[in-house]
Amino acid sequence: MTNITKGYILGAVAAVSYGTNPLFAVPLYELGMDVSSVLFYRYLFAALILGVVMKVRRDSFRISRKQLGEMVILGVMFALSSVLLLEAYNYMDVGLASTLLFVEPVFLALILWAFFKEKISRWTLISIGICLAGVLFLCNPGEGAHVTAAGVTMVIFSACAYALYMVGINKSGVGRMSGCAITFYSLLFGMIVFAVQTRMFTMVRPVPSEVLAWACVIGISIVPTIVSLLTVAISIKYIGSVPVAILGALEPITGVVFGVALFGEVLTLKATVGIVLIICAVVTLVLTR
């Protein structure tokens, strides 16, 4: 198997694995856990597992004082993105939320244009227009689908926070660190958000004793977190960021499939049109860049 083939396979694995977020999060909500508690355990176990992997591989944990300050800010943005997305699952269908999150590359282009003077091309403007049309369809998907203004707002801010996180990695000194180290410190410092939310972890709810609960906690720590982040890093090395970004279209599709198949969500014609428009917008943006 060639490295190119491996890259495409790993890129698909990265997108699909991140799309499994609702598969593990929604059952935990139904068992009585809140968003802050779910994410606390997710980040805690993911950081511990990744730390052990790095130790076994003898990867460097070294971080300078300047990088430390930058990683604190980036970790907080990373965690805020997670909080807003998982909170949105309580206010709208998980499939539609996963699709809306896919507007992140559009925010990325706008941030680079607004703050770093990168040119915004005609194709970028076209992509943004298509994306906005898709968002409008998803905001009013028709009878049977569950969408609220609060849910849409949370997902939009989640995408924006993640775009800021990605720009921060690219434009700051942490870009010189390894992918594993960036991920580890993002998880570690991201827990600052949950410390504030839970009053220094005193309000974290214990994991229910059911086997399903622990399976979901371990699952959300490994599959949409460690597996997704590590496979996307390796995939980019093999095939580059453009094909990986296009393969990212599998992420909202995965969310929609889980929403319809497992959680009884309704996929209306308007919602389908919105999903297709957003995917087309992002693919157009990535290909023309």
C-alpha cells in the first residue's frame, strides 16, 4: 500500500471518527450527565491516553515560556469549540449541527483575510455565498426537523472558535511543536474552561455505573478525539491539506447518518438541500485555494 493510499484512508478515518461525537455524547446526556461533565472526562482521559502514548514513543513534551502562554489561549479556544458543539446537541438535531460545523473553513478564510491581509478571491466570495444559502436552508429545514436559533448560534460560534484555534497554531510559535504535543497541551489547558464551568471541578457529575456510560466516556475520549486528531495529522503529511479538507465532507454525512438511523431525526428536503450546499461551498473553497 502506497503512502498516498494510506493518506486517503486515514483522511477518511479522521473525518468519520470526528463525526461520531453525537454517537457517544447523546447517550450520556440521556443518562443524566451534562455537557461540562462529559467534556471533562473526555479531555481528562484523552490527555492521559495521549500522554502515555507520547511517553512510550519518547516524544518531546518540551514547551517554552512563550509557547506556554500561547497554548493556554489555544487550549481555551479548543475547549470552547467543543462545549458549544456538544451543547448545541440539546437544541437541534445532531446531524444538522454536524453539518453547520462544516462552515469552519469559511471562517478560516475570513479570519485570514481580516487579520492577516490574505487576499479574498472571487471563488472565496462565491463559496461564502453558497455556504450562507445552505445555512439559511438548515435554519428553516421544514416540518419534522428540530432546529432552534440557540442551537444554530452555538454551532456557528463553535466553528468560529475552532477556526481561531487553527489560525493560532499556524501563526504562532506553537506551530514548531509536534502535532502530538500541540494536541496534548490543547487538551490539558482546555480543561481550564471546565474548571470555571464546574467551580474547580466540584460540580462534575460522576459517570453513571452503567456499562454503556463508561463505554461512551472511553469512546468519546478515543474515537472523535485521539483517533481523529492523530489520523488527520498523518494524513496531511501523506497527501496534503487540500484532499484532507475535502475528505472532511464525510464528517457531517456521518453525523446525519447517526442522527437519522440511531436518534430518529427527520431529514427533510430543505435540510438535504442545505447540507449539499454547505458541502459544495467548502469543497469549492478548498479546491480553489
